[in-house]
Amino acid sequence: KDVYIYVHGYKVEFENPILVASELWNFLGYNGAFIAYSWPATRETLAYWSDLDDAANSARGLRMLITHLAEQTEAERIHVIGYSAGTRLVARMLADLGMYGRFMDQDEIDRRVKLGNVILVGSDVDRHVLGGYLLDGALRIPQALTVYQSSADSALDLSRRVFRRNRAGQTLATDSSADSSREFLRHNPKLRAIDVTNAEAGTAGSGHGYLRGSPWVSSDVLVTLLYDLAPAERGLVNLPGSPMWVFPDDYIARLRRALMEVDPSAAAR
């Protein structure tokens, strides 16, 4: 009864999200139903600007898809994984649904929208724009919102230089309002910020492709989707005095112990 929706980034052809969604579904053991939400990106570097407009325009379609699945199917939970520029339309979808659920209590939101885990990977959203969405009610919509961040993502660093705004997928260390952001994280456990910088292969290449390039990050995403475990329950740890989550050196051993508790057969594999 779970539905998973993958939202791709920019500069890819139609086949790319189909491939990634198929890979993720395979590693989920073909659990539930997997959807590749293929918004109209263009396979050209200079198409970045038009792709951003297309991403914004596609947010309404994603919102309509989610409400259709929630109202017209037997799905019990709907999960969304957004990558790179695709997180712009995922974030906008959450903002729209936040306004949609403005006058609903939490039980009604859960019943009518059914959003489970929403995951933003390498997010190219302006950090303050995302913060505004959350303050306006977007955080009430999903069961949990996980934002993977990196201090070594050169693609997001370029985006930051172009727009002169920090991106949601960058670690808080570079943000002048980091203290208030950390305080918000402490008081809102539904929002989970995870630093992938120390994950295996988390900084490989441009440091932007860790969803598929880092076995630790992909494992963390899959375990979140399959078993709905909180960060501490799946082997992540907090930085001292910080609400940020990181991958410890013994992450794999911790993950294996966590799986032994919830699914011994999976841990054995």
C-alpha cells in the first residue's frame, strides 16, 4: 500500500528518471508501486534557466498526482524523493499542500494527503525560500521531511554563486543564520538534516551524485522508505551540541544491528 515517487534533476532525458526509479524499486524489493515523475528537463547545460521555470510549472502536476493517489486509490502512504533541481518542485508542492491543509487538523491532513517520507537530496532550493514554506505550514504535510546536505557539493556551490543565496542542500556551516536554523531543527523533529560529507563516496566526483554514488547514502534512503526508521534508529549520530545528523565511521555495523531488530532476513543479506 506504499507509493514512491522519484523526481529527477535538470539536464536529463525522459529515460533517466525511469532508470533511477527502477533501480530504487529494485533495491526496495519491488515493494509497493514506484512512479517516475518525469518533468520536462532539457539535456543541455545552458537550459538550466528554462529548466528552473519548467520545474516550478511542474509543481502543480505533482500536487495533483499526489492528491489523486490519496483520494482515488487504495494507497496508504505516499513517499517522494526529490533530487537536485527537482527538489524545487517538491518543495513548492509541499508549500501548496501546506496552504491546502491550513484549516485542517493533523488527522485530517494525514487522511486526505497521506504523505509519508519526503526526501530532498542535493537540494537546489534557496534555503530561505524553503524555510518560508516550512513556516507557512509545509512541515505539517509529510510524516517526515529529510534534507540531505553536503559541504563538498560543487554543483550547489556554483548555484549559490550564481544566485548569491545558500542552497538547502548545503550544510548549515556556511549560513549566517545557522544558529536560528539549528534552533528550528531542535524544535521540529519532523525535519531531519543529514550531512553526507563523511559518508562513503559522499564527496566523490562533484559531490552532487551521492544518491546513487554513495552506498551509505542510498542505504539510508532505502531503509527510511522501507522501515520508516528515525535517523538514530538506523545508525546515524548527532554532532556534539548540534541537531545535525552525520554518518559515523561504523555506520554499516550500526545499520546492520538496526536491521537485525526490524528485519533479520534483510540484515543477513
